[in-house]
Amino acid sequence: MVKKINLLILAFTVISLLSACETTGTRTTTGAVGGGLLGAAVGGVIGHQSGHGLEGAAIGAATGALAGGVIGNQMDKKALENNPNHITLIKIAEMASQGLPDAVILDEIQRTKSRYNLNSELITYLKENGVSDRVIDYMLATSK
């Protein structure tokens, strides 16, 4: 029973880590969650046939989450490559630190069609570097 619980904890940890990574885009997160669910289902069916359904589901969930996350991450990277003018978070923080008005920063984000997938750590980083709530709210509205 302890082994089964440990396998489930491992599976959910892998899914959580992939979906919470600060650099993940929506395709990475979706891939990890979808792959984890599909892997759990397939692993559960295969494992059930050998008398180890729960273990099979846990292993399938971890494997599926990892594979789905990797594939989704590659898709997210490709999407960023398609926008060579994307403004990085570091650049936005630099612009705010230099005292540029919100309107200028927002115009640059709009002009370059930059999109962001912000989490709490990234929002904290932006705020610590002087980026206003107005800019952060706009960035949240442009999520990938």
C-alpha cells in the first residue's frame, strides 16, 4: 500500500512541477496535464491486466505528463521563435526601472504582439523591479 501511495505522489509531483514551471506556456501545461491523464488511463488498464492497476496508472501518469510536457514545451518555444520581436520580462523590468511611462511600455508590448504566461513568482519579480500593476494586468490579459 505504501508503494502505491508513493507512486501516486510521484505522478502528481511530476504533473505539478511541469504545470507550475515559471517558463511554461499554455501548451506545456496542457500537454503535461493531458499526457498525465491519458497516461494514467492507459497505464491503469495495462496495469489492471497484470494485477497492478494503481501502480500502472501512477507510472503511466508520470510518463504521460513528462512526455506531454516536453512536446508542449517544444510547441511553446516554436511559437516564441515565430515572434522575434517579443519583449522579454527582463526588458520590461529595465524599461520600468528607467522610469519609462506605462503608456510607452504598453505600446511596445502591443506593437510587438508579445504574449506572457505569468505566475506569482514572475509577477513578484516584475513588481520588485518597478513594473506597475497596470502593465502587469495588461500582460496577464495577453496570456499565451
